[in-house]
Amino acid sequence: MHDPHEVPVTVVPDRTLRVKIIDACGMACTFCHNEGTPVTADNADRPSDAFTGTPGRSGRVSIYLATNGAGFLPQRIPADADFALALAAVRGSLPINEVHFTGGEPTLHPDLPGLVRIARRLDLTVGLTSNGENGASVLPACAEAGLDRINLSVFGTTPEELAAVQAPRLASPRLAARKLDALARTIETACRHGVKVSANIVVPDHGHVERVLRIVEEYGHDVVVRILVNLEDDGASLAAMHEVLARLGAVPELRIITAGASDQRTRYRLPDGRTLYAKSIRPVRLPHTCTGCRFNNDRDCQEGYYGVRMYRAKDGPFVIGVCIQRMDLCLPLGEFVMSQRCNEVRNFRDDEAARLTALHRAPGREPGRR
């Protein structure tokens, strides 16, 4: 097995804002973190001190909710002047060049092209993460509005594999077959309309290696495949990822580090010339905000500091968060842009970019996203 740390390194400063544009989703994956927020459909009648992350009528989960202190329900973000002003406010306080739409399922948003147009008017690159269930119907208009890419979460190649990671209410192979057909149509539509496509595949443990290998074989000829470790990894996920790479005969070519966030990935070349990426989490912490956090250890901090997220609170303001395991750290947008935390994020991005760039230009090393 080749060591990915012995390849050239590229350091890319984090300039991305993730925006949760909708909470609704047509799937109920058992490992969903739901961007840290409660499932709105299951908590609409609950006070904030009684929010639950366990399955309700929707069957969906929010795995960190029991301990992350989330105090608001997310609402759908309209494509309006308020959203444009919110994006501009973030860009005015933090250097960003990309907005990445998340959910829920972004392709269920009734005016996704409108959101894309607003971001493009602010000269921001636009991407989104999707399960592909509704992409074929909305991607042509999104492409015309300026959508750059779509990252598709792929959980299986067969209805049985997809159904196995769904809550009982949605664990139907017949329903899963329809979802897989929709995913195939989304990939075809995206490619036809010039939207870049990648397939994100989580490798939970050794028992999923064969499934992941089948997904790579099925989808890897049409899209860029990215295999990811499970956030709740105890070492089994990373070991399984290494097994997948070894079985594929993957050779590392380039290591890409996002400075100022925990994201890192290595680009591999497969024997047939295809490219594959393996993504993992660096143990990154904000220097002040993360100090003293009860999760700040190798066992409990599962995502590290991954970057800045924006939400719209139900019947409330836009909200900025820095950690899905500590949603109690969220601040209203107006407060965040004037806060020491905003300065901390901005300075941390710059400091890490300078430090990592200098480190990987050291003698004997070749110089070297999201």
C-alpha cells in the first residue's frame, strides 16, 4: 500500500460557506447528521428544550441532537433579497468564493435555480450535496442559472443495499429501486447539462468493502468518485477505506489539504487510468472556541472544525454555526459578523494557510478542496 503522505501536497485555503436551504428529505438514512439541526417535521410542535433526534413520523434522525444543544428549527430559505443580503454580509466579513447548498435534500427546494442565481450574482461558485432523488427535474434550470457541480451521496448499487441504511418506514426495496433510478437520471441529466458530478461513498467498516467496490465499478466510469470515512469512526472506517484502495490497486498522486478546516483528501490513480479521491478528517480545532469544549478529544470530536454553516431559523434570523456537534455555539448573522468568533475564523484560515504552505515547501518536500 502506497503512503499518501509521500506524495506532493497542495494547500487550499477554505473559502466555502455551507448553506442549509431546506430540511425536507425523501430518504431516512440511519447515520444522518442533518447539518446539526432537528428534523423540522418531527419537532414543529416541541419546545426547544424537548427537540428530539430520534425517528418520528418522518423516520429521519439527527445523530448529534441529543448532545449538541440545538435551539432552533431550520426553515426553508426563500430565494429573495433577504438571502442575497445574508450572503453579502457573510462575504463582507469572511473571504468566501463558494457557496455549497445542503439540506435535507436541496433538489426538493421549489426555487433552487433562484438561489443559484442569487449566489452567482455575488460572483460565488455554487455547488450542492444531494441524494439524487429529484435532480433530473431541476438540474437543467440550475445549470442555466450557473450551478457548477453536484456531489451525490451514493449508498448502494442495489435496492437491498440502499434499503439497508434506511429507517424501517422507508426500508422498502421497491422504494429504494425508484430512488436508484432517480439517481441514475440525475447523473445523466447533470452530465448532459455540463454540471460536474462526483459520487460520495461512505465506508463505515470492513463489512461494506464489497458494496463500495461495486459502487466504484458501477459509477466510477461516469463521475468522479470520492470515498469518505464515517464521522463516527473508531478506526474501523479508515481501515476499511485503506482496504478498498488496496483492492483497487489505487496509487496516490496528490494530497489536498484545506487550510482552516478539517477537510483533506488524496487523489489516487486507478490501474485503468481513472481518478478516485479518498477524503478524511484532520484533527483541526479553532484556537479559542474549541478550547475547553467537552468534545475536544480524539474520541468525541468527530468532524473537527469543518467550516462555517448558515441556516435560517424558523420565524427567526439567519444563523451562523461553526460545529454540528456544538449547535449551542450558533449566533445570529448580525451578531456573528461583529463577533470575535468571526475574527477567529478569518485569522485561523489565514494562519493555517501560511503555516501549511511553509511546511510543505520545506527542503526535501515538493510544493504542494472541498
